[in-house]
Amino acid sequence: MGTVLYEAHYQFSLITLMPTLMLAVIILFPKIIEKDALKQGRKMSQSAKRIVRIFCIYAGIFVGLISLILITSEISMYSKIIGAYERGEYEIVEGYVENFDPMPYEGRSNESFEINGVYFSYSDYAIQQGYHNSKSHGGVISGDGQYLKIGYVHPYLFSKIGNVIVYIEELSPGS
């Protein structure tokens, strides 16, 4: 038995909070505009207030729809990736890390490697469930020659997302 380096769990994406913050700004926007006008010694006309309110209603609806899409996406990713891991619906590959291509610290490219012909690619900057922490930002996969046991799922049959890592265990060769 080796050392478990990573085990999948739900990871809330901060990007999901962005529309909520935008919605708060939209709700406060009419009051901010009115206060600003008063500071400048002007009073907003009723028609100007109505235009601002209408803009805020449409912007709020738009941001609400974006929030709904992001939350639905989060739930879908959770179900397909973390849910599959929790149900034991994943594959395992064991062997030496080969063809390790690290992500540069300042770069936004993917980090990738293979184990026994199974290819993995991920990035710190991707919005996804599963392992995606590059070596340059403290990730546990250190390079060629590391002997690992990896659990992974295929969440999307026809997408660019390939094998998603849900479990990493470092083993001693021959154990």
C-alpha cells in the first residue's frame, strides 16, 4: 500500500460566485447612480430613474440566467465526475509517469503525462472537477519516473475533456 496523494471531492468553483456579485451590484446600481447625481447637485428625473430601473431588470435577468447555467454546469460536472468516483465507476492505471510536460509557473498551458499509454492533461486554470493542480503550483505529480496508481473517469464522450483524475496513490515499484 502506498501514500494517497489525492482523492476526489467536490470543489466549489469561485467563478460561480461572480454572477451573484454582479447581481448585487445591479440591485444597488440605481441607488448608486441617484446618490452620485445628488453629490453633483443634480436630481434625477423620473424618466432617467425609469431607464435605470429597466436596464437593471434586464441586466438582472441576464445575470440570473448566466448563474443558472453555471450552477447547472457545476451540478452536471459533479454528477459525472465525483459521482462516478463515489459510485466506483472509474478505471485504474498503475505504472511510471512518462512524457511528463509540466505547466510553466507563469503560463496557462496544460500539464500532461502518460501512464501505460493512458494520457492525462489538466490545468490550474481550468474550471473542472477532479485533479488539476500543476507541479509549478504545488501539484503532487512531480515528473517522469514517479510510480503512481491513478483512478480516472471519462466524463464526456464527445468533448475535449479527456480522462479526469479522481484518485492518485504513490506506490513503491513492485508493491
